[in-house]
Amino acid sequence: MRHALEMARLAEAAGEVPVGAVVVRDGVVIGRGFNAPISRHDPSAHAEMMALRDAAQNTGNYRLVGCELFVTLEPCLMCAGAIMHARIARLVYGASDPKTGACGSVLNVFSEQRLNHHAELSSGILADECGSMLSNFFALRRAQQKVT
């Protein structure tokens, strides 16, 4: 999760919402990503999507069987779907997302038995640090909006 937090810091430095993700296979990071929808003008450029794309390119396969995805914020529905399609074995996330979280907060797509892939879920890993980074980012953004 520390690697994912490093990626979140890169997102923040780029003016993006600070969310970071890494894909790990056998203890080795094979994919990295951070939020970039603003700079890329791409609504799908979430940290998880970027990390999955990077891992798929690095392995030459869109199926990431046996891999783990570490992300600082609970994935949304779009990202949860991509995680399923990539066949990620285990999803680990830090902060829960009570507005758009699709892995337990708003809904949990991985518990839907009619779907064909179910990643193992671990949540709350370094949640305070992950959540604080996001809270601080949005507090600063609100303060900046009041000034202008």
C-alpha cells in the first residue's frame, strides 16, 4: 500500500485527486497508476485503470491472473468491472468511498454470485493515511475556491 500512496502523491503533484494504485505479482510491482482524468481528458483514467493498463502492457496479457491490486481508495463501479475482467485475485484498498465505492460502501459487486469472477477483498489498509490525503486535498481545494 505504501507504493500506492507514492503514486497518489504523484497524482496530487499533477493537480489530480490523490489516488494511487499498483498491481503486484509474486511480491513484485508490475503495474503502476495514479488518477489522471483531468490531465488526460479521460473519464476512465482512474488510478486502478492506469495500473491495470500498465500491468497488462508489461505482461503482454490483459488477464492478470494471480495478481493483487493495491489502491488507496475503494474502487468505483467502472474500476471494479475492470478488476473483474482482468481476473485480479485480490483487491486491497485503503479508504472507503461512501459516495461511489463499489466494493462494500455503496454496493459490493464482488459479492454478486451471478458474476463470474470474485476477487478476494481486504479493506482499511492504511485507511487513515489514505483518507487523510484525500481529505486534505479537498480541504485545500475548497479553501482555494473561496479565495477566487
